[in-house]
Amino acid sequence: MKKIILYLFLMLVVSTPLHAQRVTRTFNDVSMSEALKWLNERSGEYNISFLYNELEDFRVTTTVKNKSVPDAIQQLIGFYPIKMTVQGKDIAVECPLREATRYKGTVLDETGQPLPYANVALLSPRDSTVITGGVTNESGLFVIPCDQSGVLARITDQRERPVRHPL
């Protein structure tokens, strides 16, 4: 009898993670709001709350493969200034920087291709001090909330480039 109970307990423990909801989807240049809406509609396990207009400027291009809903949201957020809070089965997603002005754009490399994961620093035009900053996503897009108008941008490419030596 003890063996049967132990066996049933082990089967329960092993099968529990298998029932956790997993998602797979490719998002191609959709708003964060649309991606979260899609996840919320397909998530029977979680309730995802967010302000639609607050996240509309943030664009998402990524492939989520077999991830839990919270992990998928974290992948969608990437380097954006967005915060996710999980309390039980409730997930809240928000942009804690709620400035009225947002600087957004696409960083391209010298060949005209999008530059992923580049650092974008917004500087004061008066003395070039850093006001705030952000990182481009996989498609070279960035959105940086900032309440100061008339800023300078400093872009730093983090990719390794081949070094050419004269022969």
C-alpha cells in the first residue's frame, strides 16, 4: 500500500509542471498592448492587466518558444522601461516612467540595417549630461520616456566588429 501511495505521489509531482500553460508565438512589429492582449485572451491560467494606451508606443518583434506566460511577458518586455508584477494568477504590466513625452525611433547601422541592443542615451544640450536612456530591441526600435524637450542622443553599438589589420 505504501508503494502505491508513493507511486501516486510521484506521478502527481512529476505531472504538475507538465500542466503549466506554455505559449509559442512569433510577434512581428506589433505593439506591446496587442501582444499582451493576445496572451491574455489565450491564458486561462493568468489574468493580465495593463493600460492599453500606456504601452502602445512599445513595439515587439520576437519569437516566444514554449515559455510560461510570465516568462513570455518578460521576453516581450526585453530592455524596454516596463515593469511586470506577478501576484498569484494576476499579472500587472506597466510603464513606471509616465512622462508625457516619449522619444522613439529606429537605430540603423552604416548599411541601413536595424541595430539591435544599441544603447541610446538622451543628453542635456546644455552640458551633455545624461538625462536618461534605453536600449534598442531586436528590430533596432527604442522608446524612452523623458519629460525634457530638446535633447541630444548618443548611440553606442555593443556589437563586436571585426578588426582589420593592414597586411
